[in-house]
Amino acid sequence: MSNIPMQRGQQWLKSLLELTGISAEIRGSVEATDSSEEDSPEVDSYWLIIDEANLTPEQIHTLIGADGSVLDAIQYLANSTLNINQPQETQGSYTVELNGYRVKRQAEIQAIAEAAAEEVRLTGQEVEIKSLSSAERRLVHSYFQEMSDLETFSRGKEPHRHLVVRPVAVDGHE
């Protein structure tokens, strides 16, 4: 497969940062994902990694933002603009990484999800997970898809939307 979507992503992010007065190199990494559903096409996951070597601690802090909010916004813009008007076969899922934030946050989210699963299994009661971005909620939903005894759904409206974990209802009864 061609690296055109990756190169397009790297150039887009480099240009966006330059518009803000930040000069940084963008490294890329591709993760191919196999779709288990026949009608769902395979979508490659492109990691756009901002090289922090020439950034000040203040620039890194500003680009990540409170609870990753700026990094999330950049990632949302990347996915929106880089996939618009692109044929389906050249679309991809872009993750913007800086200073290991995403990797650390994914480990935190995994731990939160595991703790919620354990609590639901022990108590039989639903557990609400708060303070997750929409991308983080999707990550938790996909994690729980592997568990046949638990299910997840989102409750509420942004910015107060929460993820709920509960036991799977058996024959329509909880």
C-alpha cells in the first residue's frame, strides 16, 4: 500500500504547526487494521508523531493542553480535513502523538476500563466512567467488545457525556 495518506498527514500537521509559529518534524507510523466485518473496509491507522526535540516544555504543554484537549482537537481536525473528499481506499484514521502522551493515556484508559470491569463483575451494578474524550470512549467501547459478559454505552450529552459499563442483559432482564 502506498504511503500517500501518511505523507499527506505529515505535511498537513507540519503546516498547521508552522501556522502557529512552531517548527517541528513529523514522524509517521502505520498500523494496518484488519476489519472483522465483511462490509467494513480495512482502515489503516496513521500515527503522526510530533518530534519534541526542538520544542520547549511550554510548547509541549500548550500543544497537549489540559487533559489532552489541544492534542484531541488537532487530531479531530486531522481526521476531518485529511479524509474529506478522499476515496474510501485512501482514507485513514489519524492519531496525533506528542511526548508519549497518547501511549501513556491509552495505558491509563486500559487500567480504568479493567477496574470498571472488575467492579461491575463484583457488584452486578453499572459503573459510569467520566472524563473521557469521544476518542477515548471509542477505545473503551472496543476494549469491552471482547467481553461477552459486559456491555457499554454512552449516556448524556457533550461535554457531560459518560461511558457506562454494565452486565449484559440476559433475555431482556438485567
